[in-house]
Amino acid sequence: MLRKTALTTACALATSTLILSGCAGNIENVKGKPTVYEDVSSTGRVGGVGIESQDVVAVTDQMMRDMLANPMLTGRSTPPRIIIDNEYIKNESTSVVNTNMLTDRLRIELNRAANGRMVFVGRHFSDMVQKERDLKRDGAVDGGTIRQTAAQAGADFRMGGRITSLDAIDRNTGTQSRYSQISFEMVDLELGTIVWSGLYEMRKAAKDNVVYR
């Protein structure tokens, strides 16, 4: 009789555990909110006076179109070699900006749109290229399918630029305003002359203090 009672109790406990487990799987996280995808080219739910995704998209699109229309960059019989990275992009503004977002998007979109009218030198990948070149010349790997060259590709032009800003705060209302300038310039790497310049500017005002990271 005792053995039967113990067995009955164990079965009841097991059944209760299964029921509770099934219920736990259906519990909704009432405190959390589902992730919402937003259009990167428009103002999102969280916005302030800093440089945001819509500004990155707008400035790179504008610069790309302007560069493609420049005959000194796209009208040459031999496509120029160009370096676009953030090595010479200075952020002197009060906005927290990862300048790689600007140069990466500009380089990638421009490379796609140029369709061979420009050749982009990946100077930020030079270490990777040099390691492979050394392996080939030491005989550790074969020569690949591309011809060997005396050195890595030199560039004709390189991107430089600056981000600056001017802030104003209304202490009575707590409203903050920021005027931002983003300038890009393409420099001839032999003469030092500037063959193309582009400027993007904006001014934003907001009361809420948004933290950018």
C-alpha cells in the first residue's frame, strides 16, 4: 500500500512539473518590447542633434553623385586609382561619429556605381596583401592566377575631410541646436592639388538629450 501511494505521489509531481513547464513556455515578457526595424534613411524614434543614420546615408549619396559627375575622376581614358578611408578624416565636432561609417559607405556605393570608371586601392588592407605577396615570393604558396607585380598599387587620389560643428543652448527652454558641416576633398597624391570638393551641412534642434555611442 505504501509503495502504491509513493508511486501515485511521484506521478502527480511529474504531471504538475509538465503542466508548469508548458505554461512557462507561453509566458509573455510584458516588460520588454519587440525589436522594430527602422528605415536608415529617415529619422528614427530616437533622435537628437548629432549625426545619425539618415545623415550618413544622405551625405554619402550626395557626395557619390557629385564625384561621378566630375570628369577629372570619371572621364579619364585610364581609370584613376583612388583611396577612400578614414585615415585623413578628422572629427572636430561635438558629435560622436565613427568616421568609418562615412568612408566605408561612400567607397562601397561609389565602387558599385562607378562600374570600372574608378579603381579603388584598399590601403587599409595593405598588411593582408603584403603577407600574401611574401608567401608567394618565398614559395610557400603558388603564384595564384593574377600576374605578379613589383609592388602594391600606388594611388592617384586620396580622400581627406573634416567634420565640424557649432552648438547653441537656450537655457530657458532647454533646447539645444547644432550646426554641422561635413567636408570631403579628393587630393592629387603627386601635386597635392584638390581635384574635387564636397560639402554637406545641416542644423538640428531638440530638447531631449540623446546619448550617442
